[in-house]
Amino acid sequence: MDEVKVIEIKKSIFADNDKDADALRRELKQKGVYLLNVMSSPGSGKTTTLIRTINLLKDKLRIAVMEADIDSDVDAVKIKEATGIESIQLHTGGMCHLDAEMTRQGLAGFDRADVDLIILENVGNLVCPAEFDTGAVRNAMILSVPEGDDKPLKYPLMFTVCDTVVVNKTDVLPYFDFDLDRCRANVRLRNPKARVIPICAKTGEGVKDFADWLLQEVSDWKKK
Ligand SMILES: Nc1nc2c(ncn2[C@@H]2O[C@H](COP(=O)(O)OP(=O)(O)OP(=O)(O)O)[C@@H](O)[C@H]2O)c(=O)[nH]1
Ligand SMILES: [Mg+2]
Ligand SMILES: [Zn+2]
């Protein structure tokens, strides 16, 4: 089994997270590193989606991944084994989200700095990760079909702060009364500009749409 670096994140001491996040965003811009923050409930398919996406993009972009979890290194190991890219595990010491200072501690753990894109898989949780700006250029979230199309109504902030909502596990649509159009309408209530991308990470269907969006994002941002 591949070995991955595990970083124990210390609780943040910064009082003003928004300021700290803006500072981190500026530092990353100077280094030319695009940070994407991916959030969702536990088990909605973040790691599976990232593996598929990275395998579509790794010849076009230099990518690294930070996996944040309360404990274990299973996700970082999975990413490394399935994609071959550098992947580090952050342990949040029980914290159910990452803020900008914690993200900074994780970023410091990378061996190499010459990457175009770092993807942060945030702790599985629809509530507080949405409250803390990590310093990412963009937030994306994954909603899986079994969770229901009403989640934008119940977790408004998550859907307000995310520009891209990936709807995963479309293979099980026949077994759930999840309506994609109703989901799109619910997402629009929270964020009229958000795009909804249906995928099946299990088979790979639709993942190219997400990968194409991300590739375009990174290249537009580099030109800014
Ligand atoms: N049927 C189906 N299962 C899927 C799909 N994508 C992921 N899964 C399964 O869902 C489970 C959770 O997937 P993960 O990718 O580990 O989800 P995660 O969001 O990273 O989970 P945490 O990191 O624990 O929050 C696994 O058993 C996956 O095989 C999909 O498109 N369809
Ligand atoms: Mg995961
Ligand atoms: Zn939290």
C-alpha cells in the first residue's frame, strides 16, 4: 500500500478568518496555484469523483490533493493509488471543517510547490464547512441522489457559497424520487449563478463535464 504524508492540523488562532482567507488567496495567486474546495455530506462520492476527474486532467494540469478527515488516511491513500499524484492527509483533530489557517497548515505539507491545481476534499459535513472560507478560488459541492433533491432548501448556506453543484450517483435515480429539474430549481433559489452537473462517478458518466469546467476555470484564472 502507498504511504502518504499525514499532517496533524492545529486549531486555528486567527480571529478574522475572512481576512486570513483573502490573504491566503492572494499568496496562492502569486504562486500560480488554483485551490478548489470540495464539500459534501459524508459518502456522497467526493473521493470517487476526484479520482475520475484527476485521471482526466493529470496530463493537462499538475495536480495535488489534500484530504481532510477527523482521522484515518484512507482517502489520501486511495487518491494516490488510483491516480499516482501527490496526495496528503490532514487530520483535523476532531474539527468538522477547515478554515483558512488550517488550510494553510495543510498546504505547507506538500513536498513540491510547482502545481497548477490543488484540490481540497473538505470534511464530510453540509453545515460548518460552508461557514469558513478556506482561501480557495472556488467552492464546489457534491450532492448525491440518495440524499434527496431538497437539500438546497435545508442547507441554504452550503448551496449559496458553491458555484458548482455536482449531482452524483445518477445510476440510482430510478430507485429514488430525486427529480433533477426540481433539484436545479432548488439550487437556483440559493444561487442563481450556480451550475448543476449530473454525474455518475461509479461509471464515469458526466465526469468529463466537471473536468472540462475545472480545466477552463484554472486556465481563465491563470490569465487574470
Ligand atoms: N452507486 C453509486 N455509488 C457511488 C457513486 N460514487 C460513489 N459511490 C459509492 O459511494 C460510497 C462513498 O464514496 P466516496 O467517494 O468514498 O465518498 P466521499 O464523499 O469521499 O466519502 P467521505 O470522504 O467518507 O465523506 C462508496 O461506496 C462509493 O463506491 C456513484 O456514482 N454511484
Ligand atoms: Mg472521501
Ligand atoms: Zn465544524
